[in-house]
Amino acid sequence: MRARARSAALLDHWELDRPDVVAHDFGGTTALRTDLLDRRDCRTLTLIDPVALSPHGSALVQTARRHPDAFVELPGYIHEAIVRAYIAGAVHRTLSECEMSRYVQPWLGEVGQPAFYRQLAQMNDRHTDEIQDRYTEIRCPVTILWGEHDTWIPLEKGRLLADRIAGAAFQVVPGAGHLLPEDSPETVVATVLDVINRSAGATAAPATR
């Protein structure tokens, strides 16, 4: 089952009608595809450095797509060094060893290493090609947070995305990279609470004549 189908199935399973959705990176792709292709309405949508416009993918992603088997066969210590450098490039600050390990460990070993390159190979532009010309059809309030120092998806792409979504609120977060929830979790929490509270207030407000 594809991510979009899983997303719609989860909404059905949880019996959620017009949820407040917060999505980062390819989670943003899934949320946008669920909205536009499955026509599943959100009450609000908060996107954090989403993958939303083609072409996408870092230099590592592009190379791994072309040579997945070669990367899977790398010695473990070389692979770990690649994953560490990859993660380090996604944050603006320096992660502690404990923080870095939480990101790296799932991608090591006989299961983790091939899974890492498999998910890179699956980052196909088709996922955004199918929706990127339809962002004017989004039916809920959209807020976009973007790390000022995002080296995975440049800030300019965030501005282009905001221009395509009518009424989208766009906020640049200083001192943050692509992993904005890691660099500035307080900004994410404050923004999401504000978005939800404003939406709830607007829903509860009495009609005026």
C-alpha cells in the first residue's frame, strides 16, 4: 500500500474528519497528495520544509538512485560515515553524539543499510509532478515553516511553494536547517498551537450580520 493510500486509510481507521495535519519533508508530499488526489479535507495544514516541487533530491539521493546496488555493498564503516554526513547536513547546529545516534542507528547493519538506499531510490519526482500544478486547489488554511539554512531544499523553493498556494502563511525560521523540528522545536510547537487555536476560534465564532 502506498503512503497516500495508507494516510487515507489511517484517517478512516481513526474516524478523523478534517484533522489538523502537521507534515515534514516527504510527510508533506503525502499530506498534499492525500488532500489533492484522495480529496481528504484538512481543517488546517502545517508544512515544515516539505518536498513539494520537482525536481528534488540531494546529490547523494541522485547518485544513489542511479547506483543503488553499489551503495548497498559498501563496507559498513563507509556507509555509517555517509549517513552521519547526510544527517549532519540537514541540521544547522551540531548534534550531540546521543542525538546523532538516534538518527543513524536505524540505518545500519544488514537490514538498515539496504533500507537506507532503498528509501533514497524511492524518492521519485513523480510524487510531486502529479500534484505541483494543482496547489491552487487546496481547500484549507496552509502554514509553511522553512529553515533559513535548509541545504536539502533551498529556501527559494519554499517561497515558490507559498506563492502557489492561495493565502498560505510563510515563515522563515532563522538558525534552522532542513530538520527544523530538531533545530527549533519551540517554533514548531508555538506555530502549530497558534494555527489550531486560530482555526478553532474561527469555527466557534458566531456569525455576524
